[in-house]
Amino acid sequence: MDKVPVGVAILGFLALLQGVVAAFFGIVFLGVVAFGPAVVGDGIALAGALSLLVGILYIVVAGAAWTLQPWAWLFGEIIAIIGLVEAIFLMLASGSLVWGLAAAILPAIVLWYLNRAEIKAAFGMEGA
């Protein structure tokens, strides 16, 4: 097995953290675990189910990143592009170029990093 690049390991760790937090909130919103008064009503169970699903997805992506699965590279690309689009919407909604640029920094870095030749090669994407 090839050695996992440090940046990929960090991105995988961040995906794991995102997954654990989202899954935790999903479980709380489903009413399985309550810290204080339970949050119920107005579709909160649906939000909890979706959050749990997203959390599980991110945990799976973390494992895929650490094992250099090509689809994890594609997932990272898609999420970074969504982040850039989200930054544009934030800029338009807030009327602030600074907010838009601040929101675009991390997705832009992730896109740049994932498209470096050695990172694509680590994921088996040499010809891509």
C-alpha cells in the first residue's frame, strides 16, 4: 500500500471529525440521546436522520481517504466545488467581498491540493 500523503491524512481526519459531529447531532435530533429538554417537532426527526446519514457518509469518506480510494478524491473535489459556490452565494447575500473570499479560501486550497500531480498519483489518478 502506498504511503498516505500528510495533507490527505489531515483531510481524512477533518472528514472523520465532521462525520462524528454530524452523526452525533443526528442522533440527538432523532431523540435517541437528549442533553436537557428533547428537541422535537417541526421535522426535526427528518433533519436528524439526514444529519446521521451525512455523518456516516463522512466517516466512510475518511476511511476511503486514508486508504487512497479514487472515489474519495472525487468526493473531495465535489465538496470543494460546492464550497466555492457556497462562498459566491455568501458574498452575494452578505454584499461583502471579504466574507466571500474568506469562505472561499479553504475550498480553493483543497482544490489546489487535490489537483497536485503527486496527490492525484497517490489516488491512482495519474491520467486524470
